Amino acid sequence: MKSENGNNPETRSNAAADVDAVMKKFDRESNTRIWTGTPGLIVKIITIAFSVWCIYVTLFATFLEEIRLTSFLGLIILLGFLVYPAKKGDIRENHMPWYDMVLMALGVCSFFYFTFNANAIVQQGTRFAPYQIAIGIVGIIILLELTRRCVGIPILIVALIFVVYALGIGLTNPSFFGRVRYFVRNIFYTKEGILSTPINVCSRYIVIFIIFGAFLERTGISQFFINLANCAAGKYSGGPAKVSVISSALCGMVSGSSVGNTVTTGSVTIPMMKKTGFRPEFAGAVEAAASTGGQIMPPIMGAAAFLMADFLGVPYSTILVAAIIPALLYFIGIFISVHLEAKKEGLSGIPADQLPHFGRLAKKIYLLLPLVMLVVWVSGNFMTMQRAATYAILLSILVSLFDKDNRITPRKFFDALEAGGKGTITVAAACGVAGIISGSITMTGLANEMINGIIAVAGSHLIIALLLTMLCCIVLGMGVPTTATYCIMAATCAPILIRMGVPAIAAHFFVFYFGIVADITPPVALAAYAGAAIAKSNPMKTALRASQLAIAAFMVPYVICYNPALILVDSTPLQVVIVFCTTLIGLFALAAAFEGYVFTRTPVWMRPLFALGGILLIAPETVTDVIGLLLVFAGLLIQYRRSRAQAGGPGSGHRNPKPGAAAAG
């Protein structure tokens, strides 16, 4: 039994090896150099020093913004090349090729040149010497190369397309060197390119929250969330899948990676789901869909919440509050699908003797204190976000002292600083490249051309503009990290919807959601493929099932644009309750249509009835709501009578379990 419960050391070792292999395959951040001995210690000290420097700068620095941003990027280049090799699978210990050292030195010197000459560069206007343009070109190229190493090819392709467009078509200077000069000056030396909002927000807010997340993880909060989810839902029908949904929602609050969240919680929940009787494709899809939802879960939302607040010029607390109801609907939608699937297949829950004891778990409720206080400090405007995150780090250390198994010792303290520093590299590189993309769009006027083009096609029909914007977001978001995806969407797609009359915050939520679902939408569905690797299922089938389970992510953004009451914009409490209830019933109806089960298996002809009712309920009109409710309740009544007839009388809510279902998988 020990081996079945995962207590056998060999089993745990094999599981850890599998998780590492999946992470290296689907998560670019996991492909790092191997440093040991003295070189390893030197790299560790540099990384820790970087984290400490970031905390100091965000709290106390008063020097010129260009100095802060360029020095931040110079250190990111230094760390990035120390951590990430040129290609996957380079496992040589303490090895760094000479060309990597050259590239690292060139990149660091390019940005530090700006750092040490910032005052003169800012005051020199548009007159840039050829050697300054050369330095800018080198800096841009090295940043792109680092991004390729730690983020991947997709974002690089997107960036290069916009750069080629700017230099080849978008800029009007007849001289090619003139176009290059203008491009490099704007992208490298002004706040319209690399030094624009994305990297500014990353260096001010995101980095310190990444460090906070590293400390929070070392308090054992992820395991606490999994145990809490087991206590809440483990014993019920299909318990492991429900545990997956709840634990992924909770862990997603502090995780900035849908792939990382899928692998971390999925290594525990996916085998449990399969053991209970869920099909491998369904098990992998549940974990991928729920883990991707972690990016939309307050309070951190994969760091995009800070970017959104800066883009919109509103307090962070406004974004946090607005995100709550859509996030709840997303996870409730997955939970409903899981419940119906479990009932359809007659699956049981986890035996009571294998569940954590709630009394012992309740004693660790103090682990939530750093998160709770962070939200209170920030939403109540008691202090800046940077200071609140710093205090939350100190509080994490304090609460860990009450748990001897997860106490943050000096070693763990430095490990957390190291992990925070490494975690910043990918986000910062992606934000820098997002600045290149948004700068290229702005200087060429491409954004206005896209806006005018889509508005011309859509005319006065908002639904057409929403559909076209959705497709743009999904395509541009494939394989691109959350923060960079949102930055690209905010520059290219959100203005389209704002021009169509959609409130700005609703437009930004729309593009953010559809940028996120690219992680589970074929063909580039990295989170779904990671879930499939753990579940040992067909990747494409898993991705399609995950997209189906995450139907809320495809429907809720439309509700937000048509009825902003869902994000508490210009609404009364009654309007919020009505839109929440109708949307929830609509999501239930869609889940019933996809799963083919309510009380009993649904006939093929009835599934479109539920689907139509669900779509009408999600459309924000009184007439469509009434028709949708009538269709859904008619379907429920028919299904209830069918279930009673099949059971031979009242009192039977679902079919008997399939023989051997509990042992399947």
C-alpha cells in the first residue's frame, strides 16, 4: 500500500524524474545550465545579489528611470546567459562556451553603456552617432537571443515579423539606414520600445512578487492547498478531479506558469484521477484547464494584473476585484463538467482513510496569512505594492517558523532569493521583447491600421469585432508567456474593442483571457501537452478536451464585453447577481451538452437543446435569458423523468456505477 500512496522512496524518485522530464520538454525555463562546486556558488551569489538589489531598488531608488531600467536589463542579460544554454539538452557541468561569454559581455555592455551615460543620452535629443546605433543594435539582438533561450521561438517569430514590417514597409524614410537609425533610437533609447511599460512594471512590481512567490512556496503552501482541496472534495464522486480543479485554482494564485502549475499539481492529481476511473485524456485535460485558469486567478494573475493596472491607469485593487467573479465562473464551469463526467461514468471518490484529517490541516491555516495580508495591504491602499510584497515576504518567513518541516532556514532563505532571481529572467526577457513589438506597432501606425481594418469589416456589429479579436489573441498568444501575451494584446487588440464602445477594462479582460487560453488551444497547447505527458494520453485529444472543459474562458469574455456588470463596472448589486446567475446556468447547460449527462445520459437530440439554451443565457438580453431558461429547464425536466423511469421509481438520482469503473485507468 505504501507504494500506491506514493510513500515508497523509489516511487517518489521516479515521479520526480518524470516531472523533471516533462518540465524540460514543455517548459523552456527548466532547461538550465548545470553549475556545481565553486562556479555554482559564484552563480548562486550573483543571483541572490540580483534579487536583493531588485528589492532595494523597488523600495528606495530615486535615480533616473532610464538608469534603473537599463541596469535591470543589463543584469538580466548577465544572469540569463549564465543560466540558459544555447540549446536544449546541454547537460555538461560547469560549461559555458566562449561564444556565450562573448554574447553575454556584449549584451551587458550595451545596456550598461546606456546606464552610465543616461543623463547625456536623454538630453541629446534625436542626434545619435553611428556607434550609438551599433550599440543599440547589439543590445536588441542579444535580448532577442536570450528570449529565444528562455522563452522559446514563438515570441521571437512574432517580434521578428513586426521588426521586418517596420524596417521594410511601415517606416517611410527612403533610406534603409535612416529607417534603421530611427527604429533603433526609438526601440533602444526611448520609453516607446524596450524601456516601455512592460519592462517598467516588471522591474517595479513583478520581480518582487516573483520573489514573494518563491518564499511562499517554501512555506509548504502548495501541499497545504492540495490537502485542503482533498478535504473539501476528495470524498465525493470523481473526487480526484475536483481536487485537481480546487488545488490548481489555489496554487495558481501564486504560480506564474500554466505549464509549471500543470506539472506540479498534476504529478499528484492526474495519477489519482486515472486510478479512480477517469480516462487519461480527461485527467490530463482537467489539470491543464484548471492550471491555465491560475493565470486569471486573483490576487497575482500571472503578474498580468500589475500590467493591466498600469496600462489602464487604475489602482491594482480595481483589477483584483474585477477579476474575482470571472475567475469563479471559470473554475465552477470546469467543476460542473468534472461532476457530470464522474456521475456519467459512475466513479467514486477517494476512500476516507486516504484523505488528510481536517483538524490537523486547520492548524496550518496560518500559512494563508501572507496572502491575506498582501491583499488587505494593497486593496486598502495602506502602502505601495512593492512595500506590501516585501512585508509579505517577511511574514512568510515568520509563519514558516511554526512548521518545523517547512521552516525557512538560512539555506532556504538564500534558495528562495536564488529562485526568485532566476524566475525573473524569463518574465523580464519576455517583457523586453513585448516592448520591441509594441514599439514597432506604435511607430509604424500599424495599430491604427488594424483597428480601422477590423472596424471596417465589423461595421456596427460588435460580435464580429469580438470574434476577429479573439482569433488574433489566440494566434498571437500561442507559445508566448502570460505577461508578454497580454502586453501584445493590449497594444494591438484592446484598442479595437475600445473604439467599438467597449469599456476599457472590459476590453483588456477580453484580450487577456483569450491570450491565456492559447495554452490549452491546439495546435500550440503547451499546458495540455504537459498534462498529456503525465497522463500518458494522446496530446491532441487532451488539448481538445481541455478546450472543451475551459468553455467558460471562451464564453465569459463575451459576457464581460456585452455586460460589464460581471466585472462590477457601472452596475448595481442586483445587476451583478442577475448576470452571475444567468451566466452560471448557461455554463451548466453547455457542460451538460458537452458531457451528455444530467441525472442520466442525454439523448443525442437533446444535447443541442442544452447548448442553445446555454448560449442564449450567456447572451446579455432579457428575451434571450427567458428563452434560454425555458430551454434549459425543459431539458432538465425531461432528463429527470427519464432518470426516474430508468430507475423504476423515485429516489435514484443517477445510473448505477459501471462494473469495474473504480478500477479503470
